[in-house]
Amino acid sequence: MIRFKDSLFLRKHSPIRLINLTVIYHTLTKEISLVRKLILLLSFASLIFASEWYKKTTINGYFSHEFERLIDGDKKKTQVSGGGSPDTLGSYDADSFDLVFNFQPTDRVRMAMDIGFEHGTYSEIDKGGLVVEYAFAEYAISDLFKIRAGKMFVPFGIYNEIHTAKPSFVQVKEPTPTNKMYFISNDDYEMIGFFPRWGAGLAVLGNGHIADKPFDYIIMTDNGEREYDESGKRGNEFDKDDNEEKAYTARIRYNPTRDWQIGASFRTDRIGIYEKGKLGDDGIVDKSKDKQYYATHGDILSYGLQSTWNITDTVALEAEYIYGTYKIKEAKYTTKNEATLGIDEFKGQTIKRYGYSIMPTWLVDGDKTTLYFMYAEADPNIKKSQNKVRIYQPGVNIELDTQFHLKLELYNVQTEKNNTKWKGVDYTEFRSSLSFGF
Amino acid sequence: MKNIFKSLLISFLFVVFAEANQGVLITNYTDDLNGGQTKRIESIFLGSFSNWSDGTKVIVGYVSSDQAKAEEFFKEYTGYTLKRYQKYWVKRVFSGYGTAPKIFKDTKEAVEFAKSTPGSIVYLPEASVTMLEGSSYLLLR
């Protein structure tokens, strides 16, 4: 604060000026006093608010840093389009740093958000990514019935809801045959996942007991996945749907015993694709031949089964199986508007596919070191022969400190010759990661 | 002299208290615990019982200093080893299903938390009578 009384400025000026300045000084002093009181009051109020806010907020998070290198396999042939290629050079990956917030404004309302900084996020030069994994509000009417609204992970199977939280599972990454179909096939239709990562919509969820044994369930409806349109743009399904059909996901988990949990998941969705080209007899659009519009949409149906079994205090087994169909319907139109409306069904094909993973784990060396072996397999189109991908994944997970894990594994991929992505190329990659949860 | 006797008595009570049970659940909602029924305690510590009968949010905590006793408690009341119990909550928190129990290294700190936090329930492997003075609690036998 300026102290006018002691100021050289005042001493050097005339009495008249001094009188005026004295009036100004008193006025200012009064004002400053008021402002000071106001600031003090606000500070006090904000401190109270902050302390209350702090009590109702929980912050957690997780971190993952990886290193991968191809150690066996053809360096050129293993470099495929569309993601999933092994790292031939050996690279560090600042995989993710996520913050998880839980706000409990009232006894029954919870707001949750997971915000992730992936691959060294640097937006100015388009490096890495900033992602809201989920951001929702949940209202608990009872334990059996809660309502959620917002962006959520699609609650399908074991891994999707934890796929970014590396400290929460044993191996380096979630299994691709059930979670990343675009790492299994390059075919436009086969590469569509059994379910998307996220959805924006509503969910009801809860838990209770059946025959004295605990269960939990979640039923979610969302806009569904949006595909690329003819201009190569992908719409934002967390903001706007591209068709009237909503997507539905449901999952129930039940514990027949304290050590064994089984579960079943279901997902249905309609994905719209609008493109130019000539529709062939095989039901596939040849974009190079014609300029007519075709509306394509695919109906996804996916069914999942899961099991986690703590066989002993040190040995466990987890497994997941997903079977799905992708029914593609194509219609021919002369204008994009008609195509967007999607009136008549013209041609179609149905892709049937499956993927599964099974992983025994063994906790050795007291409670710090876990040995594991994951086997996973996918057939992105059962009708096609010699199209499968198989993954053998032995590894070790060492907990260096509480929730601080070092993971080392071999990732052996064996593929069949008709697979559109890998074309019979096999390889082995060394994978490692440091992950931390707090 | 009087103080020495008082201290000896408290120490004696503390030892008896610690030896005679599997620990203590300190909460103002002992009536909601169904007499310490395993299923109810399991639901609370696994996060599937979220509001007390008056609607107050359940806030769970436990003291981890006595690992052997905590291990025994979690095995008995949740079916998980302490390690698996922590893993269970890691998955639950990161997938958006709630907030993890608060972990205390010190019984005194845990008791203070329980006394000052509405809706809280805290597992203590052991506690002295004086420490619990003025609190509602349930002895686990």
C-alpha cells in the first residue's frame, strides 16, 4: 500500500495542493480499507470453501513409461499400415500420465474424471495427446440403482475400463485380440472393434446379492461409434450421433464364490459410413470405379464372457472370450442427402469373428514378483481361412515399491497367410514398462 | 504414584483389548453393521455399500501398520489377501467406480479421522480404551 503521509511527493507540494491531496488520501484510505476488508473476507471465505472442497475431493493417478524393441522377425515385413507394428529401433515411449479426480459434492452425487496426457503431449506441434478418458456425474439412488451421465469407458469385458491404467493389470498392455481389432486386421470392416473405447450417454448401474452372492451390473446407452465419412473426417460421437439408432452395452459380474468371478457382456451398435464408388457383387464398394453415393452401415453385435479366479493366494487365472458379428448393409443413392437418410437396403454381408485371451499368473518371492503367461487369439473373419493371429506373451511383473511396477515380457505374434494385416509374418518383440499408481 | 497406577491400568486394558479380538471398527453407524455380520462388512470394505441408513456417504479407512492383522482382517471379511484387496481398489478407482479406502500408518491419526469425518468407518488392528473414548465402535471377534 502507498503511504501518502511519508511520501516525498506530498512534502514537496503547496499547502492548497496538500489539502486536496489530504482529502484524496482520506478517501483512498477509506476505499483501501474497504477493499482490504473485502479481500480479507473473500480470502477467509475461500479458505473455508477450499477446505470443504478439499475434503470432498480425491485425486489419484497413474503413470506408464515403456520401451519396446523387435528382437526376432523381418524388419521390413513387420512394418504394417494402420498401427500395431513392432518397434525395430527400440524406443522409449512416455506412454501416459493420468490424473483421476473424484468429487463428492453431496452424499449421493459423485463426479469423476480421468484426464490423460499421452506420449509426451505437446499440442503446439501435434505430438502425443490429451484425452478425457471419462468425465461423468453419478447419482446413487441406492446401491442397486445408480444413474450416470457423461463420457464413460464402454463397460465391456475385463480390460476396456482399465486399458489405460497400466498399474491395474499384470502385463504391459491389454490383449489386442479382444481390445484392438485394428491391430489384427487391415480390412475396412474386419478392423472395426467389438466395442469402442468410450461412449457418451447414460448408464444405470448397481450391485446386490443373488442367492447370497454378490453381483454388479451396468447398462449403458450411448451415441455409438462414428466412422470416417467420404471427406475423411470423423465426427465426434461424444457430441453428436450420425444415426437414430443408439448403442447399448450391458455387463453383469457375479461371484459364485469369494475367489471366483464370472461375467457376461453385450454390445450392439450401428455404425454409418457414407462413401462414393461402385458397389460390387460381393457387397463391397469399389471407390475407384464410380461416383455414385453409397450409404453403408454396419450393425455390430458382440457377446463377451469373462472369468477371474484366484485359485490360491498366489495363483490366479483370468480369461476373456468375445464373439461378434458385424452385419454390413449397403444402399445405393444418387445424392449424398439420400445416402445420409439411408432408405433402402441394397446389399449386405455378415462378418463373424472372435477373440480371446487366457492368462495364468503366479505370485512368487513373497508378494513382489508375479510371473505370467498370456495366450491370445483372434479370427477377424471366421469365413476366411488362414486368417488368424495368435499371441504368446510370457512375462514378469516386479513390484519395486507400493504400486510401482517393472514389467518385462516377450510378445510373440504368429499370423496366418490370409490375414490382411500381417500376411503370415511372425515376429517377437521385447516389451517393458515402468508403471506407477497412486 | 496415582498416575503410575493409572498408566499401568491403561496399559493392561490396552493389551487385553488388543489380544481379545481381531480388531476394531470405529464408526458412528454401529447399528448399520448388523452386529458385525461378515456380508455387511464385506460390502462396506469392497465399496458396494455406499450410503448409511440416514443417507450419509460411507467413507472407509484402515490402519496398515500391523500388516499381519490387517491381512487377517481382509482375508476374513473380504476374501482377499491385503495385496489383492489393494489391487481390487486400484482397478475400481481407475475404472471410475469410486474412491479407495484411506490408508493410515498410525492408529491415532486414524481415530482422529474417524471422529472428525461424518460417515466414516475405520478398521483398527488394535486401539486403547482411552483412544476410543467418546467414539462408537464394534469389536471384531
